[in-house]
Amino acid sequence: MAVGMPAHAQIGEHRNTLSFGANAGWNMSSVGFMPKVPQKMQGGLTFGLTARYTSEKYFSSICSIVGEVNISRTGWREDILDKEDRPITLAADTSLAIAYQRKLTYVQVPILARMGWGREDKGLQFFIQAGPQFGVLIGEATDTNFDLQTPLHRQRVSSVVAQDTMAVERKVDYGIMAGAGLELSHPKIGHFLLEGRYYYGLGDLFGNSKKDYFGRSNLGIITVKLTYLFDVMK
């Protein structure tokens, strides 16, 4: 025990730093439909509050847990083409392609384990973080320029159009998130973080039983985010 106790103390250096701040960024999202729906990435804003507790420096790794509460715009944007892979245009205006997108607004709560390497208080630090994310749908809207009652089955290369008129059935979303980024710190100003993330939904937007149309309909989101934090306890 006499040998083990000082050895343990040399490995882990205790930290007790609590930081708060705000974040904002841009989502690029799609939905993993099965059967497949041709899509392009849909953009949307995300913003919210961030809290971080740093507990230990283990060897050279700075260990923290991060929690956020965000308002986030996600959804999907369809890539509507004919059987020759050309955009389908409106009958009234042949210069304008038909378009469809579903805008979904969530309250999202990620809880992430974080490890960083580099400067803690003044300078640059590289970090990775990962963990679960939970979301609740609070808004849903459709943006289209054609009549959904005539979805142009014969012209579209994909005949999968059921999603266009279906409301989201499952309001609670959950999945896993991972990201990496850089943090610039200054003892008097605070911490500035630039990060890229990917979220993979484990839940589905629509029912996925044998009697349902879709076997899968999970969200996938790429996010670029800027965060500012200041220390309130250290």
C-alpha cells in the first residue's frame, strides 16, 4: 500500500473545474430510409447552452464530461430526379425543378465524455469526445413547390414517396455522437472551441414493424460547432 499510493498519485492529477457557456453551429442532416429515398444534405441551425466539468489529468489526457441543451434544426431534403437522372421541372415553369424538404426541430441533450491533449489554461488543445444524445421533437414543417397529391410516380426514378405525406410518429429520438476539435484557452478571456461532430440515430422517425412501410428511418447529422466557455469554479 505504501508503494501503491504515491504511484497512483503520480498517474492521476485531480482537477475540479466547472465551466459554462454557449454554442452555435450548422447541421447537415439526412434520414436513413429503408427502402431508400434519394437525398441531398439539408442544412439547419443549432444553438444552445454548454456545461463542462473537468475532473482529472490522467498522464497527458485531460478528462472531462460535457453536457449541452440545444435547439437543433434537422430533417431531410429529397433529390427528385427522373429515370434519366435529370431534375423534374414544374409544368407551369420548366426552369424550376420540383423540390421537397421536411424540417424537424428538436431539443437535443448530448452527454459526452471528453479527453484533451495540450494546454489547459493558455494555448491550444486537441480533444475528442463521444457519448449518447437524446432529443424531443418540438416542431415539424414541410417545404415543397408541388402538389403532394400528385407525386409524379411515373416520372420519378424512385417510387418511394410515402414519407412525403407522413407525419413523424416517434417524437423522442436517441443515438450516439462523436466529435473532435480544437480549443484555444486564455486565463482571463475563457475557452474557444471549434468542433466537428457526427450523430447516428438509433431510433426511427416512423414505425418499423412488419406492417409499417419503412423498416428504418433514422437521423444522421454532421455538425460544425463553435463554443465559448468560461470557468465558474476552479
